[in-house]
Amino acid sequence: MKLFLKALFTVIFAITVTVVVSLLIVIISNNHLLAFNSVLSGVMLTLGALLIILGLGLIIYTNKSFLKIGKGTLVPLDLPKNLIIAGVYRYVRNPMIIGALTLIFGEALIFASIGLFVLFLMIFTVNHIYFVYSEEPGLTKRFGKVTLSIKIMFQDGYLA
């Protein structure tokens, strides 16, 4: 039951950021789904849909990894107890945020929304600052030398 509640809370948190906030931006800015009436809109819809599917898959995969391998969630009150360095985490520094950013960028494309693109940029910027000044020092405190070698491997970038 505890694992179910953790998973449920994690999903609610992820949906709030990637769906609810995005929908509010679309509604407030009066954006509509693009029509398939030109090559450009067709490309934007197709690419946007693919990015949403890819981002959602990455979010689901990373949350599952947090629960099963890390024995925790993305929520700061229940951080993983184990450092996750398997699967996609071997190649990408923070796949959960990359998944969320990919999903939001896909939404920005299918709605042709400047507001969603600004949300994408804001989340990217805030998370980058958070990773460098808070998360990385915290991981180094919690997991020691393993984290330092991973930091050297990624050299302050999102991808390996």
C-alpha cells in the first residue's frame, strides 16, 4: 500500500507540472490545437506528438526506477535511498527532467504556444541552477565518491 501511495503521489506531481500547468497556459493564452492545414503544421503536430510520447515514456520509466531501484520518489520528502546508475541513468544525467522538458516542448509545438515554450525555458533554467547548486552537493553528501565520478563523467551537461 505504501508503494502504491508513493507511486500515486509521484504521478500526481508529474501530471500537475506537465499537464495541468500546460493546460492553464493554453487556456489563458487562448491557444488551440494546430490544424493539419499545411506542411509546417503537419510537421509540428507529428513532431509534437512524438515528443509527448517520448517524454511521457521517459517520465514513466524514471519514476519506476525511482520506486524500484532508488526506493523513493522524485518528491523531496521521500528522496531515493539508493543512487540510480542503471538503465538510461548510465547515459543521461537527469532523464526525468529531460522527459518532462521533452513533453512540454511537444505540447508547445502542437499548440504553437509561446507560453509553453517559455515554461519549457523556465523549467530548464530553474532545474539547471537547482542541479548545480543544490542537488549535486546533496547527492555528494548522501552517496559520496560515486557521485563525484558521475559528475566528472557528465561535465555539467544534461547528456553524456
